[in-house]
Amino acid sequence: MKSRLSQSGAIRSGMISLIMVMISFLACFYIAGRLWQDAEVRVHLSGPLQKTNGQRTGTLSIDDTLKRIDCKDKTKRLAELEIELSAARSQGYSARHPPISNATSNNRLHAVIGINTGFGQRSRRDSIRKTWMPTGTALQKLEVNKGIIIRFVVGRSANKGDSIDQLIGVENDEMKDFLILSDHIEDVEALSRKTKAFFSIAVEKWDADFYVKVDDNVFVNVDKLGEMLATHWDKPRVYVGCMKSGEVFSDPKHKWYEPEWWKFGDKKSNSA
């Protein structure tokens, strides 16, 4: 009887030991798992923290350094411009930039555009009237609202008052868009003198910021031209255009013979 009791006690004691061992193993696994998770969290957090610390205490990249230098230079230049502007205003200077949509102040025009034309060129003039040059009341509104005058420029016939002059007169009475150069005789070999005569008469007749000469085979975007000219308001005695482009032909037999070729110097291309 005692032998059976002792065997039963031994079995219970072994069972308890086994259970304790299993609990110990489970506890070890649990603690190890938690430690592993904590290590992973530390790894994930250490990267952003190191990056943040590096941004706070590390050196700037070359691109960032150049950007900061450029920003400082622009700020310095802006301050200098403000000082120059203040000094100019103190001396009574004011920029003259009237809006394109209205005529300039004191009845001053923005631009006078002369279209160089000739006898027998009615079809060219009509083509221009149908495209970029307004007619009638629209032409008057362009003058009032935008300060832009547009006129066809033509001289007189060698036989003043003949049928050729009369045709121009009739067309002008109808369209009212001519500037007739009374003292200039139309001649293909005197185009330079004609241009000079136009500018001289236009300056006397109209007070404008700019005087423009084009030919009757040129189509103009008036709005774009006005905007471009406005960028040159602050330049005194400015010339915009081409002084000479390409070869100048001195041979009278050539199609593009220039009678006054000697005025253009050598045959090199010079533009302005």
C-alpha cells in the first residue's frame, strides 16, 4: 500500500516539474519575441531620426548652397534697384508707360504707321484693308482707343494732276486712309527719298512715340506691334528694325538693283 502511494507521489512530482519546464520555455519564447519586436522598432525609428539629425546638423548640398547664394544675390540686387528708383523719383523722373488699350496722355499718339505704296497697287491696298488694316469708323476707333495712325503713303505723278493722281484722289476720298506726299514724285529709284519724306511729314503732322514704315506687301499684327514698341518706351531716340540685311546689288541689270547702293557700304550684312 505504501509502495503505491510513493509511486503516485513520484508521478505527480514529475508532472509538476514537466509543467514548470514547459511554462519556463513559453516564457522564454515570449520574452525573446518581445525583445525582437523592440529591436525592429528601434531600427525603423533610428533611420528617420538619423536623417532628421543629419538635416539639422549636417552640411548643405552644393545645389542648396548655390540656391541660397543666388537668392541672396537677387535680394541684394532688388535692394539696389529700389535705392536707384527712389533716387530717380527724387530727381523728378517718372516712367512713361501708358496702357496699350488707350491713347497716350496729352493727345500724344502711340505710333504712326506708314504703308509705302504706289500707283497701280489698288489690289494690294484692298488686300491690306481686308486683313490687318481697319477701315472707316474702325480706323478712327483705332486712332482714338489705341493711339495708332495707319496711312498709305504715296507721292505725286510726274505730270501733277493727271489721271494717275486723280485715281489716287478718288480712292482717298472714298477710304480716307492716304498720306499724299505733295512734293515727292513717285519713282522706283527714289524710294529712300520717299521714306525720308514720309518721316519728315509724319513728325510734323502727328505727335507720336514711334513712327513706323512698312511696304504694301507686308502684313502686320497691329496689337503685337504695339506691345513690342511699348517695351522701348524708356529708350531715347531708339531705332527698331534692319539697317541692312543681305547683299546690296549695284548692278542696274539685277532684279533687286539698289540705285543708292553706295550708301550701304560694303556687301556685308549689318542688322540693327
